[in-house]
Amino acid sequence: MRCTVAWAAALAGLALGRPAPENKAALAPRAGQAIVDSETGFTFSEYRAPNTLNSNIIYRIAVPQGATAPFDLVVQVIAPSSVGWAGLGFGGSMVRNPLAVGYANGQKATVSSRWATGHSEPASYSGASYKLLSTGNKVNSTHWQYTAKCSGCSQWQGSSGIQRINAAGSGRLAWAASLTKVPQPGSNSSSLTMHSAFNYWSHDFYTGANANFAELLARNGG
Ligand code: HEM
Ligand SMILES: *[C@@H]1O[C@H](CO)[C@@H](O)[C@H](O)[C@H]1NC(C)=O
Ligand SMILES: *[C@@H]1O[C@H](CO)[C@@H](O)[C@H](O)[C@H]1NC(C)=O
């Protein structure tokens, strides 16, 4: 019965061209909401990408306070089980910027480093690498989550020169996700089926600045 009511409300929301009111809080895009992750201790700047009418993919980034690119950063992604892969574009687009593509693999997730030169399946990218931390990685009955250190995500050679993430400011990021599971989840070079959704947002990196970044990394096996 509850299901029927929620569905009816969702339909009513669709008819009005906006999410149903009871889903509003869950769906509101928040770019730069500070989240202190109790498991890892990192302060992240969080964005919630609307995955469906009532679920989000959560993208979180922690940066070292006061750092000038290139610096290592920590990325945490929490996706509903229905999501096959979830990607993050550090320069705010699909093409010519580091892409972090994550997918569930048993009790952990695999994070794959990719780079696209066009709107086709992104290739492996050796300019960035990801190391899962010893904490913040899990798969449960509703979600999969990864927390990784990225080396190479804060600076790259873009289409018009060197691009950098400003740890003291904000910048455009992009996300994309597919509902299709990847065929080889244990491999970081698995093939990917094209996204079912994507979008951009302006991310406030400063909100996720950590004065004790190095100490937190060490504490979490990074
Ligand atoms: C099999 C892999 C992929 C294929 C075949 C693919 C293909 C495409 C195509 C055809 C478009 C243009 C869509 C349109 O304009 O309506 C597009 C746009 C886009 N894709 Fe992908 N994509 C793939 C993977 C990814 C990944 C891993 C990301 C990670 C963030 C991503 C992010 C985006 C974004 C943000 C756009 C919007 C336009 C842009 O920023 O360039 N894609 N993709
Ligand atoms: C996959 O992992 C290996 C070993 O860590 C690394 O050298 C390689 O760059 C990674 N490839 C991708 C696509 O992430
Ligand atoms: C699964 O993990 C996610 C992410 O940490 C959490 O939000 C969710 O509540 C967990 N679900 C269950 C059933 O424990």
C-alpha cells in the first residue's frame, strides 16, 4: 500500500515536472555540503546526483587544505545497488579529463582510471591512479561504496592547456552512471555500457578541505 501511495505521489510529481514533495530532501542537488565521515574521519564536500526519483548517487571529495595542484585527493562514492557503474569527471565533462569509474566487485568496489577523447567508451588512463583506502569500502544489501586516494586527478593536460583543481575554490565536475553491470567487475579495464544518465555541477572543493589530510590518509591506509 505504501508503495502505491509513493508511486502515485511520484507520478503526481512527474506531472508537475518536479520530484514528489516527500522526495525533495533526498533529491535536492547539494554541491559542497560538508560531511564528516565518521568511519574515515575525512571532511568531504558532497554532491548528491539524482539516480532515480527516490535515490541518489553520492559523490564526495576531500582535498588537502591550502594545497596547490598537483595534489592527491580522496574520492568517496556511494551508489545504490541498481547502479552498474558510476563515473566522475574531474574537469566537468566526459572528454579530455580524468574519469574515475567505479563498480561493485563482490564485497568491495573496483575503481578504474579512464580518459575519453570523444563520446565513446573511455580508454584506460595511466595519468591518474587510485588506491582504495583500508576503510570506507563496502558492499551491502542496498549500496556499494568506495573510498580511494587519487594521484593524478587534480591536474591534467586538457584540450586547452593544463587544467587544475583549485583546493581553495570551486570547479565544474561531471557525473555519469549506467544501470548495466560491467562484465568483468574484478578488472579495472572492464568494458562499460554507455551511461543511462549524466550531468554537471559546480563543486565547492574548499568545503572538503582537510588541514590534517596527510595524517588522515596515513590513518586510513592511504
Ligand atoms: C561506454 C562508455 C561511454 C560511452 C559509449 C559514452 C558516450 C557518450 C555519448 C554518445 C555522449 C553524448 C550524449 C549526448 O550528447 O546526448 C556522452 C556524453 C557524456 N558522457 Fe559519456 N560515454 C561513456 C562513458 C562515460 C563516462 C565513464 C563518463 C564519466 C563521467 C561519461 C560522462 C559523460 C558526460 C558528462 C557527457 C556530457 C557531454 C560531455 O561532457 O562531453 N561518459 N557520452
Ligand atoms: C589497473 O591497476 C593497475 C595496477 O594497480 C594499474 O597499473 C593500472 O593503471 C590500472 N588501470 C586502470 C584502467 O585503472
Ligand atoms: C549500506 O551502506 C550504505 C552506504 O554506507 C548506507 O547508507 C546504507 O544505510 C547501508 N544499508 C544497509 C542496509 O545497511
